[in-house]
Amino acid sequence: MTPEQRKNFDRLLNPRHIAFVGGADAIVAIGEARRRGFSGEYWPVNPKREDLAGISCFASVDDLPRAPDAVFLAVPRDAAVQTIEKLATMGAGGVVCYTAGFKEAGAEGEAAEHALKEAVGEMALIGPNCYGMINYLDNAALWPFAHGGDCPGYGAAIITQSGMFSSDITMSQRSVPLAYMISAGNQTVLSLEDYIEILSEKPAVRAIGVHIEGLQDIPRFAQVSLKALKLNIPIVALKSGSSDIGRSLTFSHTGSLSGSKELYEALFERTGVISVTSPSQFLETLKYLCVVGAPCGNRVSGFTCSGGGATMLADHAENIGLVFPPFDEDSTNKLISILPSIATVSNPLDYTTPIWGQPEFTAPVFEQAISLSNADATILVQDYPAAGLDESKFLYQNDAIAFADAAAKAETPAAICATIPENMDAETRSHLINLGVAPMQGVHESLNAMAAAANWRQERSRILAHSPKLLKVKAIPETLSILEEVEGKELLSRANISIPAGSDVRGKGVVEAAVQIGFPVVLKMMGPKLAHKTEAGAVELDLQNSEDVSGALERMRLKVTSYNPDAVTDRFLIEKMAEPPIAELFVSIRQDPQFGYAITIGSGGILVELVGDAKTLLLPTSNEEIKGAIASLKVSRLLEGFRGKPKVDLDVLCMSLFNLTEFVLSNLDQITEVEINPLFVYEKEVLAVDVLVHSGRSS
């Protein structure tokens, strides 16, 4: 985005005048601008009609009184390109190009999209093939369908790659405060990354929601996400879809452990983006962040008027890392003195029905419990009665007000949660937002949102303290070649990764080499079609003497012949049999065309695909991030000294892996992908037992 496009985007976002170019779709867009309350000038353009929506038409954009700040364009594709060229010459601000039929329509459409991009000049253009833009703050809309949504003066900026999903959000019964809505479409001129960069600077934006089908520029997304993080603006991402990114993974296990989903999650973790997996969680998380912000920690005080509700809170919180700290003896006695005799003091606290709806009794309970629990956030469960059955609604409202006041006094982020999402009506949701309380819908969604917000705040401090380096992305080699294992190991030894003592020999020299190395030994056949030797029968372990080696040699030739006659060679690697490790890891470093280089660490050996216990980090990474990745694995229990076994020095292990990543990034001309499986882990060292190294060449 150029500086002039940036200025023009601001014109598009908050226009003084809007030109509506088209027919029936333009009429709808005029209606939506009116619905939103746009008070600027309306300029319909249509050469065949006298008026659109009761407003006199201009025959052409050439006849407009001046260059419009914003244009809603809904004409056929070729006419759209011609109109954009005219608007650019006039000095118009920006265009929402509702017109479809561009790159999504094949080669002809792709050529038209290229022409559109050439014609746009310095204008800001959303789309094409998009729904457009809604500015809830300043009451401007360039939108082709009926839309809803409210803004209390602040809210979320939501950017989607699906027009229908953006429309669905505006109609949702969730009361998410909205500041801006952008349907990005084909992103021919302005990209999702551009929108994040601009909208994160808007004072009224408290969070950004992005629905992602795929990103165009991963390093730029990382850059603008970190910018938002620095500005204290959380980003919540709902990633949908998957893609085949495995064209460089012909020979390795990595594709089953680190695909598109894992790489996106690694990107989000690196940049502090909150990742969610459902539309409802997307909206509830944004709502919580916009209304009350991110808590300082994960300690929560909870309130219900039902023992069942308290149990639901406690059960799910335990699964997601939220803590309801118990009251100590002194605090318990203080609460006993102000609670009914039937109440049991606990956190979450069932304050019981005898005082329900009576703020003279519930207010002191809320105030004392929030204060005594030293909570970072607080939540009250309330399922409101349905219309027509709501004669008791004022009692719910009494407790809600008392709870809101208590949370405000304690300066604690507060939420009121309906156990069943639809059990909170629109009037109540609006009322709670006015009280400064997040009206949350669904126990799990509410607690998930609280946990995500608290974790975001902690991760923000960690990420900004270490200033992540820019991602390193380069072209994927067109051809890949596998280095023989002995060559790959020699390469890794330069990265200070220990390898077993061994010798590269022909068949007739295998026994002599084994004697020189010293028993027990391991025998492996090497060859270009033996990437995974175990599957081919090309490995024999724990050979104790010369006779074992001779027998293994004959068996191996027969097994590999049965596996693939063309894979048989007369080249062998004879190595010293390694001592049993404390744990076995799988380690892979590989290249992706969008994300650049990534390291995947997981449980190794035969468990690599069976267990699927793995974590992916984008490169360059840090020692600290590697340590965090290892801690997240199930195999980490072995490293900590499981059942009396020695404890691994994690600093040594993490430094070895970090040095390996730095070595690979410094030798990209020689290394495209590395797979070590298993990597034997001992107390003070690691040993690369099996190694697969790919080198590649781009044209």
C-alpha cells in the first residue's frame, strides 16, 4: 500500500460522498447506506435510469460534481475495469468492487483482474468479488445486502475472506460491538494485511477479527500482527480450509506431522494471534476482549445460583488452564457471615436462592468474594427467562447490577454468562454492555474466551520482550536430491550434533569395519531408494560379533530385494550401536513456499506417526521457544526423569536444536530439508542415530 492509497483508504472508510454505480445492486447499497445512517451525499450513476432509490441519476461517472470519496461499483466485469480507470483519472478515493467474474472465473477473468489492477492507480480498492465495507463508528456503508450490528462507540474490526460469513456476522445474535466490517474478496489491490495494519491504529478498535481461507504474504502478516501486538490490539483468527503444501516432502515423515494447519498455528503463536476453531468462539472471544479487555492472569472468581452451574464452571476451567482459587480459612469465615446458612463456601460460589435478586444481600457477597479471591477476572452465570415468561427478570437484573458494581469497584474484568447461549436476550446483552460487563453466551465459549484473553496478555509480554526475527522465505527448489546418510551425518556434525562412530564400506568390507569399530554394531544399506530403511528391511541392530554381521548382510540383501529389487546396492554404513537413550525425539527442519523454514519436534522412533506428538515452530526461532515446544510434548515427561531415570539437561538439548536451526539457515545452498529420527537424548548430549538430508536446486 502506497502512502497515497493509505490516504484514499481513509476517504473510502469515512466518505463525504458515495457514488453508487449500477442498477438493482446499487439500489440495495443505497438502502444499506441509509440504514446505517450515512448523512453525506448520495450520487447514483446509471445511464438508463432517471433515478435509483428515489435519487436522480448521473449518466456517467464523468458527470459527477467532483471526484467521489467512495464508490460502490456493481456493473459487469469489462465495464467495471473501464469505470475504475475513469475514477482513477478523476482522483476518486476508493472503490468497493462488488463485481465478480475475475480471477475466480478462470484465465479470462484473471486477465481482467490484471487489467483492473493496472487501472486502479492510487485509489484504494476493496475486492473485487466482495461485499464491501461497513463503518459502524461513522455510519458509512458500501454493502449489497441487509446488514445489522451495533457500535457503542468502540468495537471489533472484522476482516473476512468470505462475503457471506461477513454478512452472517452482522446478523448474529451475539451483540459483539462492531467498529468496522470488511469483506476482502479477491484482495487484488488491498490485502488482509493492509487492513490489519490500518485498522490496528484506529483508537476505537479494541480487537481485530480475521477469517482466513489463505494468506498471500506470510512474512507481512507476521509483521502487521506484531505491530498490532505492540499497539495492544488482540487479533482473533478463524482459519478455515487446507492446502497441499507437501511438494517438498516426497521422502520424509514431516508431511504427516507438520502440514498447513500446524504451520498456521505456529504463525499465530509466533505473532500472538488468538486462534479459534468455530464461528461462535470467534465472536465470543472478540466480544469479551472488546467489552472488558484481557485479564492480567488466569485466576477467576465465579458465581452461580445453582450448584450445577458452579460444577460446570469448575470442570471446564480445569481443562483449559483457568484457576478458581479456593478461599482460605479467614476468607471462608467472612463469607459464611454474610451467606445463607445453606450455602457452602467455595469458588465458584453458589450463593443460593434465599438471597437471589436481593442486592442488599448479594452485593456484599460479590464484593467480598471478588476481593478475597484476589481474582484476575470474574464471571456470574445467569440464564434469563424467555419473553412471556419473564416476570422474574427484574431479579436477574438486580443481581447483574450488583455484580457489575462489585467488579467495577475491584477493577476486575467481569462477564455474565448464559449456560445455554440463546438464554440471553438482546435487551439484556445491551444492558450488560452498558454496565461494562461482557454478555457471554455458552459456558465453554465464555471460559475459552477468558482463557484466550488471559493467555494473550501473557504471551504479548513474552513475545515483545524477545522481538521475533523476520521469517526467512525463499523459492522452493524444483528438484530435490537425498544425500546418502553418511554424507548427511557428516554435514550435521558441523552443527555440533553428535553422530555414531561409523564407516562407509562395500559389502566385502562390512565385517572388517565392524571389528575395527567394536561390537555391538548397526548395519544399514545405503542407496537413493532407501530413504526409510526400516520399512525396506535395510537396517539390522545390535550385531554382537562377526557372524552376526555376515548373517545380517545376507538377510538384508534378501529383504531389500523383496521390498524393491531396484533399491538394492552394495554400499553399507556400519556404525557403533548407541547406548539406550533417556528418550527418542523426531526432529525435522524443512522449507515451505509460503512460511519459509520450520522445525518440527516430536516423539521419535516408531512412535513418530503412531502417536503424532509433535510441535512446529517457524524459523528463525529462539532457545526459549524451543524449550516451550518441548515442554508441550507428551515425551517431555521422560526428559524430566520419569520413574527414577536420569533427568535431561534441557538447556543442552534446546541449545543443540537451536544451533541446528541456525546452521541450516546459514547453509541453505546445501540443505533444503533435514530429518533426524530418532535423535537419541541423553543427560548431557544428543546423538543423531538416523538422518535424512535433502538438498535442492531452483531454476
